[in-house]
Amino acid sequence: MSYAQAALTPRASQAVPVSPFPGDVVVIETVNATMFPTLPEFGAPHPNSSKYPNHQFGWAGDPLQNGVQPLYYVAERQSQHLYNWETDSSSEWPRVIQSFVILRDEFDITSQDYAPPPPDSIDCSEYQITEIQQRRMDDQRFDSLFVRVNVIREKLIEPLRGVDFDSETGVLVNKEKKKVPAGTPGSGISDDGTYSEVQPINSAWSIRTTRKAAGIVGQASGGTATRTYPIVVNYSWPAVLWDLTTFAPRLKAGGYAPMIVRPNWWREAYNGPCVAFVVETWTKTVPIATIGISMNPSDVNWEGRLFNFNASNILHHGLYLYETPGTDHPTYQYYWLERYYPPTNPVDWPPYVTSQVDVRPYFGGWLRREIRVYNPQYYALSASVIAGLSDINPRYATVQWVTGIAGTASVYIKLSSAAWGSPSATGLSGPTYTFSSLSPGISYDIKVVIGAVTSNTITFTTVNELPVVTNGTLTATAMQGVPFGGFTITATGGALTYSATNLVTGLSINSSSGAITGTPSSTTGGAYDTPITASNTAGSDTEILVLTYTAIPIIQSALTGTAYEGAAYSYSITAANTPTSYNATSIPSGLSVNTGTGVISGTPTGTSSTTWNIGISATNAAGADSETLVITYTAIPRITAAQSFTHANSSTVVTDTVATSNAPTYWTLDADPDGFFADHGSMVFNTVTGAIEGDLGATTGVYTISLTATNNAGTSSPTNITYTVT
């Protein structure tokens, strides 16, 4: 062998996109063709298994001029995941792309058996294979044997959320996108106007987009929605007849002329521009196609002997027409003609009429569209608002008016909660005027004045902007029991409301001003991640306020302990909420406290058993917590020196107790050099109580015995006790 080209070294992280090439997975060995006339079997492992454990023989190249022949060993697919991955930030969903070089004989387009990226590189536990792409090899020689496969994994757990601008209603509508398995159906329209569409992207996956419907349907609530907007239309209103005046004028030559009829008109016919309102109602169920208010004029046609009267398409009350000549008619002695014309419906112009009603399927439901035309008398001067947008900001409002009154117009605008001020524009010949740069999410009132006539007032609300929290610093500090210094949310957008979650107990937010105030009372200190939100009708923006909260320490260590004379003792004050210092009072001799660590330690020296009540405390900037540590202290027993007992020898039972301190638990007879217990066999030494009891018998003399007393702290020094038996 003359040389070898090693595979790429596995990388722990991926800074730039990497796709495998033949050199990444192929080791080329060159051998002397005359020395190795027999080629390895296809798939045979590399002879150097320690250096190339994952490579197997793929093919042999043509012998070279110098008599050497290249042998190609190919790495197994399972090892390629060590270096063949990249993250893709340009995709809507987080995704990882892997590229594999696979022998064509082993490639199966339907296989999902591809190793994920190394666990120490990126967590792919929530990723799914959404696409497998086949790519050709750049080298034709390699392409005949290998397939390059791109395996795409995407994190599909959370849907993508965004907003769309509804140009029909001028509002921002929420939407979400989520990848779903192919074949997932879309949904029908819901009661709130939400629906979903599914668009296939490959054989395995589709994208389901859920959003509010456009226009009126997107404003639905409970399966219905209504909107009204003004327009100007030409409309014909019929004449309205009040009554008829009939008379026969007298002729100078005597007698009377033919009868004359004069109509008295309540309203003349009108044909011209009128204010109309379009009322649109969307429902999930088929609506009743009622016509609403309409007019039914009729004709009045009278063909009498004495007079004629004809009027077509008029409104009128019940009308009687009759004629009688009496008895002086030159031809007829007497006659009577009468006819009744019933009243029309209505008998006068109504405030408005319904000129058109349409019902048609629309967005999974039904849209009823009614046009209401207002009579020119009722709306002699009217104003209507059409809210429009040139962009998201600034906003425009156009006022339109219809009038037969001569003169120029003045247009007024104000906040709905304010008083009218000076006109915004004067001397307008009309019939339109457009305001600009109105604030978002604000209610305005508009009116038009021409001469002494003032229009009705129209109220409308401009479209809101999506809020953006603008606080530069999103950190604050607070202490238990100390009034909070305050934090106020600032944001762009109109008509804002504010909210916050995960607030420290005792703090609250003013939903109108965004101010967070109060006196914290929580006993748990630390860093609180507090989501703060600014909202309006367009949506909301949420940021995280990091509140560093210092709570008063709470001592958590045990409040009892034991100590012994001469034995090293240690106790640690432990407390929650990060104390900065510790202290202890009434510390017995031999012990001391470390105020930095809270450790009480030392070797007690007291000679008397007792109970110590030690005051302990833990302190930080917010305050301190104090408790009492109760330590039971045991001292070494001590026998009172120079004790002696004198008794007469007799059979009378005597009991002697050796004076001692510190509650011995057992006793020991160390020495009996004079044979006291030997001479007085009935005498017994109780090792539990230390009592010496029995009868002294007949033997007399002076005896010395040595005793020790013991407890958990230790053993006393040997002490001599004198017995005198007389």
C-alpha cells in the first residue's frame, strides 16, 4: 500500500452547512496489482478494523500506469450521522437536514431508518421526518454506485402563529399554521368565523392553516355577524297626495264652467341621490329572507261625467271621489257617481325603505345583504363615515354628505368623550372630506354643518396597531415587606390594556396604566420571570420582566442538639432565601459562632450537665429570622471527694449512697485493697445506682475502697471512700 485517504473526523457541532461527499465516507487504498492479484469480496471489512471499523469494500478502480490498483472502502450509513447534519433557520419550522451517501443496492425510498444527529449536538427528540429527498452524486463514477439522500426532520410540536391584514374590515386577524399528516381534512366554519385549509406539500405531509375568515365572517360570534356601512344611491320616491280641491268657476256670461280638480301634494316626487346603508348579516344557518320596509304606491284614475283626474304611482290616505249635479243639469235630472281609493302602504314616506335583499351561500354559511335607502326628507343632510387605510398608519376617515341645501360645509371631528371644538375644515363645497393621521384604536365623532342645518353625528373607531412593548430595561428588584419601587409597562398602540402573570404575592398591575405596585409578602425569594403583556383589539405583545426578589430568611435547620463535656461540637444554621450573615447569643463557654457561615463550633468546658437555650438568627437585606436552639449538655460525672461512712457491726441492713453530680449511668469498683467486701460478704455494690448496701456482720476495722462513675460524656477520676466498722 502506498497511501490512504482517511474519512472526515466527526464534529461535535455544526457551524456551517455540510453535506457528505465521497471523500467523507470513502477510504482509497492503493495496492500493487501483481502482489495482490485477488481482490477482496464485495462488502468485506477494511483490513485495518481498528482504524476503519465502519468501512467495507465497495469496488476496485482501473489499474494505474505504475501497476498499482485503487481499492475503495465505503463507510456504513450508521456512522455518517456524526458529521452530516445542519440546522436550517430559514424554514418556518425548526429543522435539521441530514445528507447520507448510500449504496444504490441498499437504498429504499420508503425507509425511515435513518440515524438522528448525535445526541450531544442537538436534541431531536421532538423532531419528525417530514421529507426524504434523493439527490444524484456529482461524480458519475460514484453516481452509478451511490445515492445521496437528504433526510429532513422538523419540530412540529408547536404551531406557527401570525397575523393577516383583512383589507375588507381593516383589522388584523390571527392565524396559525401546523404541519399535519397527508390526508388530514380541513374544518368547516365555526361559530366564531374560524376555519382551516389544508394544502399538501408532499406525499406524507400537508400544512393546515387555521384563521378567521375574511370580512364579516371573521367578526362572527355565536354563528352570526352583522355590519352596516353607508353608501349613496339614486332612488325614486313617489309623490304623496294630501287631498283634492274641486270647484267650478262661474262664467261672466252666467252659468258655470266644467269642474276643476286641484291636487294638494304633501310631498312632491323625488328622484336623486339618497343616503343608504348596507346591512349585511352572516349566519351559519339559512336566514329568513324578509323584505323589510317597502312602499306600495298605487294609481288614482277618475273618469267622471263632470271631471277627470289621473295620478299614477302615488301614496295617499283613503280617498273618496264622487260627483252629483243635482236637478238643474241640462241633460240629467239626477245622478250620483262615487269611488273609493283605499290607502296605500304606507301613506307617507317611511324613514327608509328596503330596496334590495339578497341571500346567498357565503364562507360555509349564508350572507343576507339588505340595502336601506333613507328618504331625502329624513336625511336632508347626513354624514357617513368610511374608514380606510393607505397603510397600517396613518389612518384616514372620509365623511360624505347628501343635501339639497345651498351653502358650503364645515366638518367637525372630536374624541367621543370630549366636547365639540372648532371645525376641522370650513368652506367645503362638498360632498366629501378626508381626515388624515388619526390615532389608532380611538373612537371619534364626526358631524357636518351647512348653514343652520347640522347633520346627525357619526361615531367610528380607527383600526388598532399591534402593540409593541418598548421598555428598554426589563429587570427590577424587590424586598419582602418593603413597598416596591414600581415598574410601568410602556408600549406603542392605541387603547391599550396591560396584564402580568407570575407576580410576587403582594404585587398587582393596573390594567389601564401598566404600573406594577404593592408591598411584596411572599416568603420565597429568587428570580421571578414575570410575563408582562400589552394588548389591544389588534393583538398583544408579551415580554419577560426578571424580578429579583429578596425574601426574609427562614431558618430551616433543626432546633435541638446534644453536646458533651470535652467533645468537639458543631452545628450549622441553615436558612432559605440566601442569608448574608448569621449570629448566635447566649453561647456557652468553649463554643463560638462564625457569622459568615452560620457554624457554631468548639469544645464545651462546663462541668455541670444542663440545657443551653442559644438564640440563633439569619439575616439579609430584607430582614432577619430568629429561633431558639435547645442543646442538651452532659458533663462528666464527679464524685464528691472525702466521703466516709461509719457503722457498727451488726446484722442490720444499711444503705449508703455516694454523693455525685452529672447523673452517672453506671459505676465501677476500681479497687478494694483492704478487703472490705471480702470481710463483709453480705455487702453489695450496685453498679447501676452506685449504692452500697447489706449488713456489716462481726468484722470491725477501717477500710478504703476506690470508685468511678460514668455517663455518655465520660468517666470520673477514681475516688476513695472510707468505711469505718465499729
